[in-house]
Amino acid sequence: MKLVIAHLYPAHLNMYGDRGNVLAMVHRAQCRGIEAEVVPVGPGDTLVPEAVDFVFMGGGQDAQQMLVADDLARHKADAMRQAAERGVVMLGICGGYQMLGHYYQPYDSDPIPGLGLLDCTTVAGPERFIGNVVVVRPDGSTLVGFENHSGLTTLGQGVVPLGTVKLGKGNNGQDGSEGAVSASGTLYGTYLHGSLLPKNPSLTDELLGKALSVRYGEAGAVAMQQPVSPALQALETSAHQRALVLNR
Amino acid sequence: MILPDWFQRPVAIHTAKLLGNLIRVTGQGSGTSLPGKVGLKLDPNLLKKLAAQLNKTRLAISGTNGKSTTAGVLASLCKADGFNTVHNALGANMKPGLTASLIEATSLAGQLNADVGIFEVDEASLPQCALEIRQDWTLVTNLFRDQLDRYGELDTTAKLIEQGIANSGGGMILNADDPMVSAMAVHLKQPAKTTGGSGFHRPVIYYGVSSVDYPDLPPLDSPVAFPREVTDCPLCQAPLHYDLFTYGHLGHYHCTACDFARPDPHVQGHIVMAADHSILKIHCNLNHTPYEATFPINMPGLYNSINVLAALCAALTIGIQPAALNVGLDRYRGLFGRAEHQLVDGKPVTMMLIKNPIGAWEVLKVAAGLPKARLLIVINDDYADGRDISWLWDAPFEYLVNHPTPITVSGKRAEDMALRLAYAGVPETRLHVEHDIMGAFHSCLNQLDGDEQLVVLPTYTALLAMSLALKTR
């Protein structure tokens, strides 16, 4: 069994430690005997919708973000749409989240169209939200991370929030929501850096399980039953707990 | 307060000096800026008047990283050549701090006892300070986007420095390896509209690194992508092509569309980064007779060798005798904590600050090459460290995978660090978590065998806490 991860623009969106999310997916897959391959997809490269199981896109600085938005529209919009229709699991963080949405409206120029895969829109805000975040998910579990954004994201009818902020500002500092999950349950967006997945292993498994079930069906779920190494699990859990304790 | 000038200045200096002494005697702070503030209040032109008395050279150093070390080394080189040198040594790098350093060297009669001024100047303060100190040269080290300040305002910073150079009326000493810095010479060749500059020919001197060798570096099991800022041409915005990266986005570049390229440096450095020492060989083409020399660098990390190269280039530019260079470099003591070698209970301890992926990259290369080192990594996430520890995931801790001894992690975010090392491939059995920083420090120290040394990689507040604890024992 093999998981193919498309890491979008790893050289351009690389200043926020989001690489850790890819490492977490790889580790939690490998722990269960699942082979994991990471395919870097840069500007000008094509994405093959049938060949990938999980798509990750991180955040970058403004200049890189513009370049990436342009390249996405030119070279990858169709493939991303087809992949999303296939049920490929996607995670966008910060800038990556914004680009999964309909558009990003900068402060002083025309809106930058996004992929429109997540039903949300983002407008540049006057204030930058910087700080630790604790999110409570609908099932009561927690997510810990760090936000650093000035974009204000408003969710539409076609998505549900990833969770509610217990600490931090979340999507827009107004409605208490953080992140978005598509109605299909396969497309995720969030502002949480940190890195997010290494210290939120339950979310990693959620993404991994959904990604494997698309290509492998029941066999994927069976593979997920394999336990990860207790030592790694303990380190991940204690990093999660530590963040909760520090931000109590 | 309206006082005649002949009276005003002595009063300003007298009061400020008195205040400086008072602050030091009472132990209320180090007295680095406040005397300058008071002096400027009493005489707004104090900085201008005092700086004008520096009759040999006035030199300002700006840029985002390496200002303090470069200024410290350069001041030491000037002193070694016999010049009375004023230097804002304690990092107070805005107008009051500059003024205070001059007051310190001024007699009560208002007579400055110095011929050379080496001023580290904050980028945003440079335009205003340049109008007052009228420096002969401005040295620009680099423009790194601070990992903790991701507002994309590097262009603004570059423009401020360019304005400062324009305001000074003097020349510039530029890092050829940083595209945004070398482009300053191109920008400043055109008459500046906003300043009414005349566009006269300003002298430009470049320094740059020709190559870097790492003779002791163990190879990585798998390649790690270097976290670096993608840099576009500062003149036409087309992508830059690099033949060599030396440090972060510094290197040998040329534009893929226009003529912009790394200029040939007047002073070139070849750097050897061995595990326990580094060597800087320079080749200088400033004068008619080329000059070559080799310097041992007693500070770890490639960035320190580059800072020394910058200081040597500046020293040679302002006419410091080559014979004084080795002496001056020898006398320079590294800035507090940036790379501190010390003995604790008779055992060797090296501390190397880590705060962002690019700096950590170099520190980890050095640490990984040390054969007899026990490692303690201390990660705090207080305000001065930067609250966001995401950068741990961009730094190549993979270099430590084959480190032969256990690694202890400490600090508020010890668990994140432990997890990062585990994901890098360090076996969990070789990882120890101990939250209490001094507890971790001493248990590591006690475990040292024979000729081992303790190498501590702390974030800023962790370094501060350890230094204080060790001082007050």
C-alpha cells in the first residue's frame, strides 16, 4: 500500500515550518507499513489528479503567494478540481487555505481568484492575528497551533468550520470559527501553523484514513488499524498536551 | 531651553555624562541611551556637533543581521592600529545611543577624544542619523527577512538604507553576495528624485565570499531542502539564477533576464568551516598591489566569518594597516552569548544561539561536525524568542541523526523539539526531555566523559537565563 503526497510549491511556501505536516503524514503512514512518496510540485509543473492521494499546500510571504496564485490558475486549476472530485484529500494552511477558497481580496488591488474548492472568501484585514491557538473540534477533541495572518476569512454554506477557537482569533476574529472542511469532508483549510500535524496526531490520522480509503477502500481502513510506535505516539501526545498546558 | 551655543553644549555634555555615571553607579541599567536622550534634549544638535569632531573616519554599519559583530570587530581593528575609536558597543543603535557613545568619549569642555567613529545604526534611524553624522562610508551587511517579522517590508528597509547613504554624502561598502544590497549601488547611481541628490559618483566597495568548504561535515542520509527566501531580480523582477549559495539567499547570482549580476568583490573571502575552528583567507584588490592574508576566526558559524570579512573589507577601505588586522581580530571578544566558549566547573561549554532556520542551519552544521560533543537544545517561545516555534520544522535537525551521544532537550517547548528530532530520525531512546533549564544543564555537564564538551543550542531567552544563572552562582 502506498500513499502519494503532492507537496505544492515546497520551495516557495517554505517559511512557516509547514513542511512538518508532510513529515507527519509520511511518518504516520510508514509506522503502519504504508509506503509514502512525496512529490514536490513547483511552478510550471503539472499535477496528475489520478496519481495523488493527498495534496498539501502551505503558506508563504506575500510575493511568493502572488507567484503561486498565478501559477495555480495557469497550470493546476483543472487538475486540482479533478483531484477534488476524485475525493483526493487536501490540506491548505494559511495562504494555501486562502487559495483553496473563491478569492483573496488584497488591501489595495483587485481580488486574486482562488481555486474555489472551498466555499469561503478572504479579505485583507487591518490587523495581523499572531499568536497561539487552541481549537475545539465538533467532537470535543482539540487542535493546537500558531496563527499569523491578516486575511479575514468568511465561510459560505458549502463548508463547516474545522472547529471553534478557545484561544486565538481563527478565521476572522469575529465568529469564533477556525478553518473549513468541505461538505465532502475531504478538503481542509486552516490558519494553524506550528507545525500543525506533528502535534495533532488525531487530525493526521483523520486525513490519512480518508486519503487511503479513496484508493484502497476497506483495505485502507484496515491498514489504519495498525498502531504507530508507542514512543512516537507519546512524543506527539506530549507536545500536544504541553501546548494545551502553556495556553491554559 | 534657550541657551547660547557656547554654553549649551558643555551643559548638555556635563549633564549627560553625570547622568551616565549616576546610572552606572546606582546600577539602574547600563546607561547606554538615556544620557544621549538627555543630551539631545538640552542640545538637539549634539550628535552633529560631536560627530563633526571625528577627523579621521566616520563609518556607519546597517543591514538586518550581523551589525553588532561587524561593528565590534571593525572597532577592534581600528583600535589595534592606534586610533582612538568611538563605537556604540552595547547595541544602542538609534540616535540617542549614538550620541551617548560620543558623550562618553567627550571631555567636560566639549572636546571629543577620538578620531574614528564606528556606528552600528538601526535601518529605520539611518536616514536621520546620516544627516547628522555625515558618515564617510556606509557598510551594508545584508537584508534578511526576519523570520519573526513576516510582513514583507524588506523593500522599505532597503529604501531607508539607500536614503541614509544618500543623506550621508559618502561612499558605500556593500555585500556583493546579497542581491538587494548590491542593487543599492545601481539605485544610487541615478540622481535620487526624492532627496534632490545630484547623482554624483559615490565610491562603491564590494566584499563577497568566493567559496565555503566544510571539511568535517558528515553527509546527510537524505537531502534536506534549504529554507531560503526566493529572490527575484531587484531591478527587473525576473528570477535570479544562482551558481552558488553561501548562506541563506547570499551567493553568486545573475538575473535570467537583464544584466544585473553579483559584482566582482574588491575583497574576496574563502572560508573553511572546520568542526572546531574556521579560517578566512582574503584576497584584496583595493589598491594597486593585491594583498592576501589568512585569519583564524574564533567564532563559530559561517555568518561570523562573513561578518569578519565585512569588517576587514571596511578596515582596508579606510586605510587601517594590514599589520594591525591580526592583532585587532585577536582582541575582539565575541558578543555576549552569540557564541560563547567558557569553562563551567572546569568543563568546556559552548553556547550557540539558535533562533531561525537559516541561522540554525549553520549552527547545526558546526555542532554536527564536533566529534566529542554532548548536545543540549533549549527551546523557549517567549516574546523575545519569537512566539512561533514553527521554524523548528524548517531547520535541518536531520544533521543530528547520527550524533553518537544522547541529546537532551529543555525549555518551555522541549516536547516540540523532541518531536522534531524524532521525526528527523533521532531514535527516541537517545532523546531526554528535562524542562528545568539549569537542571538539564547540570545533568548534561555531569555526564560529560573525559575530553567531551557540552554544546548548548538555546533560543534567546534560554541563553539569557543560563548566562544569568551561571554568573550569579
